[in-house]
Amino acid sequence: MIAVRNLSKSFITDRGKIEVLKEVDLDIRAGERIAVVGASGAGKTTLMHLLGGLDRPTSGSVHFAEKNIFHYSAQELDAFRNRSVGFVFQFHPLLPEFTALENVMMPALIGRSSAKEAGKKASEVLTAVGLQHRLDHKPGQLSGGEQQRVAIARSLVMSPKLLLADEPTGNLDSTTSDGILALLDHLHAERDLTIVVVTHSEKVAGRMDHIVRMTDGYLES
Ligand SMILES: Nc1ncnc2c1ncn2[C@@H]1O[C@H](COP(=O)(O)OP(=O)(O)OP(=O)(O)O)[C@@H](O)[C@H]1O
Ligand SMILES: [Mg+2]
């Protein structure tokens, strides 16, 4: 489903050029679950952003269903991100002024669903993550694990084929993170969701089909 070839990314800073990803190759089959592990600063988040078309590489390609996503027009890329990919960001808080339901409705509204349809889909996925009793709470009124589940619900509301989750259990206690893991297992079984998860947890990594390691911009499978 996804073929990453020779993917490199460098950033130009006032202290010179930083090479963050170095000729990364990776193949991901539909329905596969991959854990990306590696030290802080190794390039994991940068890789996730490129896989989901949130950033452009310096060189190399990402083919998704046989199309190079970096050849898409800006509009096509927006549509790809909205319809095919769900993101759970490492540092991307929910919108604090909006309720759980409204946060989860957002991608559906952006995807031009009617408010009614978006509300229906959003409450379905919030129910699937066990938050049917928290629809009208704002993020500040939710626990960390509940906020993380809202973020996962938001990433799934468009029924993406690919879920990119950057530290979905970061900062959660082991019971709550077990709950998130069980949720990912369930979604994988039910929807044959393809999952790429960045994690520092050996337990989370151990539950995936494959583990790949990033070391200083290089990927070892
Ligand atoms: N926009 C940017 N400009 C310059 N350097 C950047 C930029 N984004 C990331 N970097 C650098 O790229 C390297 C990799 O960053 P990245 O966020 O991918 O690491 P990571 O593996 O996700 O780390 P962590 O586990 O701490 O989240 C870091 O050294 C970082 O400083
Ligand atoms: Mg990161």
C-alpha cells in the first residue's frame, strides 16, 4: 500500500544544514501494523509528517496506492490527507474552545459533510472509543487518556485507510495506555486499518507486526 523510496529530508537553519532523514526505504502492506522506535531527535516525527503528506521531502518519494503523493497538486494533497490518512499528533492539542464532539466533527466538516452527518459520524467514533458519555466536555474537562482517545476518534472520523499515530500513549499510565492499545487492536481487527505508530514503549512496539528503528536519520527494518 505504501512504498517509501530514498526519502531524505534536510532543514536549513542559521547554523547550517541538518540532515534529518537519510535515504529511507520502507514498504507497508495494507492492514499491517508498524512501530517506529528510536531515540529522541532520530527523525521519527519528520518521517510521519512525510508519510502523511504534511511536509515535502528534500528528495525521494512516498507512493500511496501506487501514486506518488508529492506529485499531487495542493488540492489533491489536501483531499488525500482528509480522506485517506488519520493523524494522531505528538504535540497537537485538541481545540480547547470546542467540545469533544465538535473536535471530532472537524475533519468531516472540512471534508464537506453536513453538520448533521458530521455529528452522527463523530458520535459513532466517540462511542467506539468509549466516550459516549463525554461528548459535550471540552478538552480541559477531560483526563489525559480521554483527550488522547478524542484525538484518536478525530483521526478516525473519516474512516482513513492509514492511521499515523505519534506517541499515542505518551504520558499515559499503563492502564490507560493498555486501553489505547486495546482500542488500536480492535480498530485493526474491525477495519483492517493500517497503523504506523511512533512509540518509546516496548510494550506498544511489541504489539505491532513489525518494528523499525530510526537511528540518526537512518531506518533499519
Ligand atoms: N523544522 C525544523 N527545522 C530544523 N530542524 C528540525 C525541524 N524539524 C525537526 N528538526 C530536527 O530534526 C531532528 C528530528 O526531529 P524529529 O521531530 O523528527 O525527532 P523525533 O525522532 O520525532 O524525536 P522525539 O522522540 O523527541 O519526538 C531533530 O534534531 C530536530 O531538531
Ligand atoms: Mg517526535
